[in-house]
Amino acid sequence: MVRPQTGVLITVSVLSGLLGGVVAACLVGDGLVTAQEPAGEVPAVVSAKEFRLIDRQGHTRASLSFNEEGQPVLLMRDEFETERVRVGISRETGVDVRDVDGKTRLILSVDDEGLPSLVVRDRKHRTKSFHP
């Protein structure tokens, strides 16, 4: 006697779910519902004085802005907000990479005359420079 009641209960549940889905689709009408309308056209150019990439905790993890000299600079920070990578233009155009403590460990640059250099520092502050 338990077995026929279980079958009836399953059948009624499936039919109720199907009926509820059909009724909901008819009431909503458009089918797919989104919280925000999708963007139409993507702008060809976006202009700003600064761009910031913010993580889920609200911390700035990367920024593209201008330095004190008015030159563009890209900064990237780790999850602890320590600057780790800097790409910019100043007296020397270049890239510097920092460790978890924020200490500069690698500098790749090009001076005003177009001469490249590479500077590498270890944790004991021993420096090696390469100038071709």
C-alpha cells in the first residue's frame, strides 16, 4: 500500500513542477530575464585621467595614471597592496619588479640616449648591472 502512494506522490510532484514552469514562462513572457540590460555598442575609445582595477575586497590592485612628472605609469599590487610591478616613463623608461616586501629586485630600463640596462638585486642587496 505504501508503494502506490509513493508513485502517485512522484507523479503529482513532477506534473506540479511542469505546470509551474509553464505558468511562470507565460507570466514572464520574454523568457530570459537579466538584472541589467546588456551593453549595446562597445565604445571605440574610453578616456580618463586614471583607471583603477579594484578587487572584491575593495583594494586597488592595478592602476594606470600619471606620475608627479606628468608621465604615464602602470602599477600592479599584490593581495597585500604591496607594489610589485611598475611600468613607466620618467628620466629612464622602464620596468621595475619588486618582492613581497616591496623592495626593488629587477630594473629594466632605457635611458634618454636609447641605451638599455638591466639591474638585478638579491635579498642581501648585492647588485649586478648589465649595460650592453
